[in-house]
Amino acid sequence: MYTPSAFRVEDPGKLAAFIRSHSFATLITHDGSAPFASHLPMLLRPGEGSHGTLLSHMARANPQWQHFASGSEVLAVFHGPHTYISPSWYETGPAVPTWNYATVHAYGVPVIFRDHDRVVSLLQDTVSEYESSLPQPWPGVLPEDYRDKLIHGIVAFEIPITRIEGKFKLGQNRPPADVQGVFDALSRSGDPGDRAVARMMLTECELQDGAPTLTYSSVTESDFDELAALRIAAMRDSLERVGRFDPDRARERLRNSFYPEHTRFVQWGGERIGFYTFRPAAACVHLDHLYIHPSSQSRGLGSQVITHLLSQSDASRLPVHLGALRDSPSNRFYQRHGFVKTSEDEWDIYYVRMPKEGVRLAPP
């Protein structure tokens, strides 16, 4: 892929996150006379191999799997947000229209696996990956004879990634004023794809404006399913690392600590990207939940939310208490914002953050 240096992305964590968020890939092979493409969901195992390993399956009736026998390298293309860019948004000229987009190309030699238990595990993982964010996830339980009959009709394979290329073409080669003009125009757009490109620009480009402005809106009982989906998506990676990812359990735990009157959606550009629950008690405040969807993480949005909440606790002179999953990146996040560990148990670490002006001794 032609990738000018201004658009090249090499950070392994960033590339893995992109693949996870845009996992419906185009798989390209060559049968010796012509290229061939299939469109498949792919799972990424970042810790397997030098660049991670992709896993997927296709219909046995699809001839593409027979191309794997050649031992040749194949290409999986992961497509991100993209949009047309008008030169009318630039301050400098002359200029012409262009297209902003993000994509990752992963190369490797595919290997077919036939072990029954491993194929079943792949299918279960695939179902879990895409069902977990739904309000009522399908459990994926099928009669074994029916499931095994279907398995005979597919081919499962893995692709140990031998090389990977990331290209985020978001105007980084333009003057700052031009980049800002594009960002402003896309941020105001009513098209979700335009706003998705704008969100990527916040991370990849040097914008004159600071971090995006967040707004907060009230929550009702009817919003529970959407909140649960946000929580599951935000916690998934951390829970999988400790072997505790269970969408049903995640929903149940939220239900047991659901206080609509103390919960607010976090919104950016008119979209709900997360939520928090900030619950006052007699002599403290409990931060029961704070989640930002993975597609909006690493943009400083969580820091904006926690700063907003801590300003409230400082004004009331109340300490803030919370718990964070052990080995989760959220621990470093809270420590950076002044939280100090008070205790821990098998799964969680508990923190307190004292108000800057001292503790208020009695409730108002």
C-alpha cells in the first residue's frame, strides 16, 4: 500500500484497536490467474505471533480456501471511516477535493485447522464478539448434531500476521488552519461517517482547538439496555485479560447498581459515547461507573469527564470513592487524577480521592 510518511501508523496497540473496531475485512488471494476477494469477520489475537494472528472461517463452497494450498501470502484489508473532503473547507489555496480515510492491511500465510474443538471454540468466540454489545445477546447454544452438520459446511483458518501496514489519511500533511477547517466542517455534519472521521482527526492531527466539548444528559429506566451495551464494550478487553468476560454477568452487575437519577450519558457531537454514575452519600460520593466506548477512547474524553465530576466533589468538599478491576488500565487513569488506593480484593482495587479544599464533615 502506498503510504506517505505523514499518514503511516506503526503503533501495534493502535493497529490492534483499529482491527478490533473494524473487524469485517476484505480477504484477497490470487488463484494463479486472477485476484479473488471475500468479505469476512475476523478475530484478532494480538499476543499470538510477532504481529498477532487473525482467525476466521468461510463457506466450504467458497473456492477461495483452496488458494491457501499454494502457501502464498494473502492480504486482509480492514476498512475504517472515510469521507469526501471539500477544498472549500481549507483556508489556503489553490486546492482540490480529496478523500480522508483510515485502513489497515495485514499480510500472512493462512493455515487451515480442522480440530473439531478448536473450530467450535472459534465459532463461539465469534458469536460472543458480536453479540456481547446487544441488549439481549443470543447465547449461541445449538443442538450438537445440528451444529456439527453446519461445521462440515465451513473451513476455519488462521493467518499469523507477517507484516502489517496502517494508513490514516486525515490531512496531516495540510497546514494547521486547513486541518482545523476540515475538522470543524465534519464535526458539524449530520452524517455519522463524517463525525467518525472527525473523531479520528482529534487523535492523529494537530488541531488548534482543544479537546472536544462534552455534554451530559439524563438517563431513564428505558435506557438500561444502551447503558449495558456501553459498559460491556468498554470493559471487554480488560475482562478478557483476566478471564472474566461474561456479558450476562456484566448486565447483572449494572442492574444491581443502576441509579438512573444519578447517571448521565456522556455525549460528543450529538452522539452518546459513554456514561457515568456519580452517587452522593452522607459523607462521600461514589463513582459507581465511568465508561467511554472503545471507539472514542484515547482522546482525552475520560479525563474531561473525571475533571468535570471532581470539580463537583471539590465544591462540596466530599471525598470520592470507587473500585477498579485489577490489571485494568483504568487504575493508572484514576491514579493520574489523584486517587489513592485504600484496599483491594481478589478482583478489584479500591480508591479514594480527597477534595482539594479538605473534607466537609457533615452533609448540607
